[in-house]
Amino acid sequence: MVSDVIIVGAGVAGLSCAKVLSGAGKQVRLLERSRGVGGRCATRRVDGQPVDHGLVFVHGRDPEFLEVLRGVPGRWLERWPAVVLGAGTPCQPSAFVHGARRMAHANGMSAFPKHLAEGLDVVLETNVTGFELLEEGIRVLASRRGEPVSFVGRNVVLALAGPQSQALLDGPLLAQVGATARALLTMMPSVPCATVIALYPMEMERPAWDILYPETSTALTLVAHDSAKRDNPSNIALVLQARPAWSSKVMSTHESQWAPQLLEDAAKVIGPWVTRPKTWQAHLWRHARTSPECELSCPLLVDLEGGRKIGIAGELFAQGGGVEAAWLSGRRLAFRLLEEVHG
């Protein structure tokens, strides 16, 4: 089957793009290398309890975006985090400007991308490795569970972190991309984030804050009191997220070495008990978010020979960063495709 559009990446940008295109009657297929949709809108169950180990809350100002959020089944916690401690710099400062709305989901942030994915054709555990130009479109080369597979689309959208998009286009297809677009692709860096989920008995004294932004720590950028978002939690859950510079230094180090270091750093600002969790898990986000100084105003739509196009979307391509920017960029790219390609 030849799809009208193949979207590589089922994060919020890819899902919002697919939602518009499929709503307009186009055949859209999303390819995602992970076992689930959402990218950093990630919720992991630890000891049966949901914990957000990527985005700890979502923020936005766009009325349509906020309306879509409120259509997600389950309970949203409006104005979460309500209690913020520390004067450290938030990773998304625009979340705290006047007029911005902050929200967290009681069932986990993955509820939002799962809601967007309903009714869409999503192929999970599919790692895209390259492209071939065909007369009828573009062949997407991939591997799925160790087996080579391919898909054909008349047009392709890359909804990935900047370095991932650049790596996929670094081949014969790049010669088809204009000089300006090639230059932009080289200016799309992302930053890593080392993350630790730590669970503690409920008898411990619960933190009085929702999020802590340590100003004195050289390792931590935030600590989220995740269990404050949950209905009847069985554990106190903290999510520790490291600064980009610190995360970069530990990227080649096993988590058994850097995770205890992050817990020790958190203990300095919270208390010694933080170093003694009943259980912990770690995750290294290599492409946690776009470098904030590289924000662009709109997604890319690149012309190839024969009228084919490759679109590139993501939080980089809309103002403000975060989930709202990813959602907006995916929609804007979808509307451009409908206008310029499909008429």
C-alpha cells in the first residue's frame, strides 16, 4: 500500500500532524521505534504506580491546544505544579509566564499521546534507517523486531529530534535538499537528560512541594514530587532530572554509576533519606528537548524532485518549546501539506 504520508516518529508532533491529515481523508502511517507512542510524554509503572519520567507536566496558552488536552479521558490537575520551591531555572521558563496554563494528568502524561493516537495507523518497534526515491514516492527503509521492512509514501514527515532527522537525511536524499534547508538541519541540536525515578515508603515525611528547582546544584535541574499527582499512591515517588551539561558527561557511563550520584546530589538539598529509596530506576534521554536558543517559527517542508516532499516538525518549529510547540508544529505542517501537495 502506498500511503499519502508516512510520518517517522509518533511523539506529539507526529501524532498531531497525522490527526489533521487523517481527518482530511488522507492515508497516513506513523512509524515509531519505541514500544509506545508519545516520546517524552512517558509514563512508567513502578511497583504498580504510574510515574512520569519524561515530561512532569504540560503547559500552554493556545486555546485549541488546551481544549484538546481537556478532551483526554481521566482527571487533569489544573495549575500543577501549584507549590514550586527553589529559584533554579526551569527547563521550560515559559510555563511560568503570565497567562500560561500548567496541567498534570492523574493517570500519567502518556494519557495525552495515547488519546491522540486513537484511530491512527501506528506501527510500533520500527526503526527507520533510510530512504529511497521511487517514481511513485519515497520508500522508507526500516527494521522491525530485527527483520528488514519497508513502506512507501508519496510524502514523508520527520517528527524527530533534530540530530535524528539530520542523521536519516545524511545520504543520497540529502543531495535533493536545498542549501538553506541543509544549513537549518545542522542547527537543530538537542540536549540530554539523565533521569532517576526513586520510590520511598509512605511513612516517610512527604515533600511539601510539587516541584523543586535547586539553585545551588550543579547536577540537578529539577526534582518532581510525582506521587503528589496520583490518586491513592502506594509510594512516595520522586523524579530527579539532571542538567544538560551533567547529563552529557555521563552518557557513556552505566546507570549504576551515575544514578547514585544524582540521588546523593538530591540528598544535599532535600535530606539524607533521599539516598535510601526502596527501589529506583534510571533512564537517559539522549534527545530530551531542543536546545532553546535554536527555536524556529514554522516547520520545514522541503521540495524533492518529481513533486515529492519531506516535512520536518517538532517542538523546535514553534515558539515556546515543550508539548504545545510540538503539537502546533505538527498541525501547521499538516495544513501546509494539505495546501501545497494535496490541494
